[in-house]
Amino acid sequence: MIINIFPKPVYSAPSGLAPEYLVQLAEAMEPQYRPRQQASCFWQTEGNLQEQEVFAPLVELGVERAKAFMSELGFVETNFYVTQMWGNKYQQKELIPPHVHNNSFLSGVLYVQFSEGSGNTYFAEQYDSDLQIEIKQPTIYTVGEQAVPAKQGDLVMFRSNIPHSNYPNRHDDDRITIAFNMMPCEMGRKEKFTYLKWNG
Ligand SMILES: [Fe+2]
């Protein structure tokens, strides 16, 4: 018997946001992409989209889903706030290598313009060691990374310290996502001297 301890939960569900609203978000971001440092980079906006009116419904949705996600995992009901929100546009062949979101508790991705072949998000295992024996067959214990397949309009959320990446966009159409970081408004217990409240 193999007992699978400490699994890593990733939330994935349709956002329920209207297709017209997704188009509106893409249009709002279009003039906001920063100049690219290198031709191989993808396009990104500044990280303050959460302050703009048009993104307010997405901010609200992210917070509600984060509360529900953490509650379903067994944590006490905790309010969250969005610390950063930014747009990403990947043209054909563009990708992002594995990375984590520092100084953040929970991160999310809304797939604004996305279809099969746009490049899924992959989550990577964090090994304590780089020692490795050869793999005979792919299992959840051997592969080291796992895709979370998404559809346009889906919302995916995960703990910010899980390394993740996007495979190259194989489409002519741009892959457009909105990423965001969230922090709990309060954590810990007053009687244990672990209490921390800094927002909300
Ligand atoms: Fe990321």
C-alpha cells in the first residue's frame, strides 16, 4: 500500500464571467502592455490592474473563490485581498519558464483568451534533493510536473510558492491571461502570539 501524504491542491473551475466581459478585459489591457525588454519575452502590464474599475468584478470573484477554496480545504473562513493583478499576452511560441510568486500566499490565473494549444499551465514538484533514478513510467510520483488543463474563462488558483510554467503558445492567436496575488487579511491566533492582521 502506498499512502500519498501532503498532496498539493490546485483550484480549477469556470469563472462564470461572461464572454463579453472577458473581451472587455482584454481590450482594457491592450494599451497597457509594457515595452518588452527582449524580443523573446511575452507582454505584461503593470501589476496594479486591481485598482482599475473594469477589473473590480474579477477582484471580487478572486476573493470569493479564494475564501471558498481555503474553506473547502479545512481552514477557518478567512478574508483575502488582492495585492497585485497583471495581464500577460503570449504571442506564438512565447512561454514562461518555471517560477514562483514571492511575497504572496495564494495566486490565481484567469484564462481570458485561450484555446487548446495555447500552452497549459504546468505545476512542478519541489524536490528536497536532486538525486533521481531513471523513470520507467509516468506516475504522479515520477513525472515531476503536472498540467492543469484549462479552458477560456476558467479560473485557477494555487499556493504562490508552487513552481509553475507555461508551455509555448502554438497558436496564431495570442494567449491572454490575468494573474493575481492574494494575501489573507488576518492569520494566526491571538492567544498563541501568532496573530497577524494587516489589511481589511
Ligand atoms: Fe506565475
